[in-house]
Amino acid sequence: MTEAVNGASNTTQQYSASSLTPASSESLGKDAFMQLLVSQMRNQDPLSPTSNEDFIAQLAQFSSLEQMEELNGNILGLAVLQQSNALMAQLTDSAALIGKEVQYIDPTSGDELTGNVTSVKIEDGLAVLNIDGEDVPLGNVTEITGSGTNTTQTTTETTDAEGDSEPA
């Protein structure tokens, strides 16, 4: 009978040492569990002590719960990352429209208009194009009609018989 009690206290010492090392910000939960486990052992009925298997089962349940919480945190982080990537993809795709002429449905009047995209921004998780000074959600664009207004002017110079250059 003495060996069983010593075995139980050795088991408790092993779990105490490994569980009390602060590995993460969740160490408070581990500490609270270990305090509860030690308190349960101290206050158990000596005539019908709790078996080692029961303590190990409790520890396994706690470990499973902790792993599920960690997995949940990882999944939430992945969802945030995926949302961020989707926003960046929208922004990148929309940036390709800068300088292009597009047809769109005016968000205020509902009329179909044509204009040039001058800038792009993300607003409330959606790409918003600035078309000729008006903010238009990307979803309102119905057609990309051309390459936009050409703002570059080309000048050609000609040289006369005396070698003087003159604009054409």
C-alpha cells in the first residue's frame, strides 16, 4: 500500500514539474489545473483514494482542451490572414484598372456612365475605384472599355534647309 501512495506522489511531481514551466500565456490555466489536482489529492478520502488512472484521465482531458483552444486560435489567425490576402488581391486587381476607361453604374443615380479610373482604395473591406472624382465600388463596374485618356503629348521636330529645328 505504501508503494501505491509513493507512486501517486511521484506521478504528481512529474506533472507538476512539466506543467508549471511557463510555455505560453496560457500557463495560468495550467497552474490552476495543477493546483486543483494537488488540492484534490490532499483532500481525498484516505480510505478510498482516487486512482492514478483517474488523475491521468483528468490530465489528458485538460491537455485535449488546451490543444483545441490552441487549434481554434490558429484557425482564427488563418482566417484573418486569408481575409488580408483577399483584400490585397482585390487591391492589386483593381490597381490594374488605373488609367483605364470603364463603364459603371453610378451608385447615387443608378445611371450607366463612362469614366477614367484615377485611383483605388479599400473601404469597409471592398475595393473602391475613384472614377473622375467619384468613388465607385468595384462591383458597379460593368465593362472595361479602353485604355483611358491619353495624357501624353508627342511632339515632332523637323529640320529645315538651314539646320534650324522647328516644331511640326
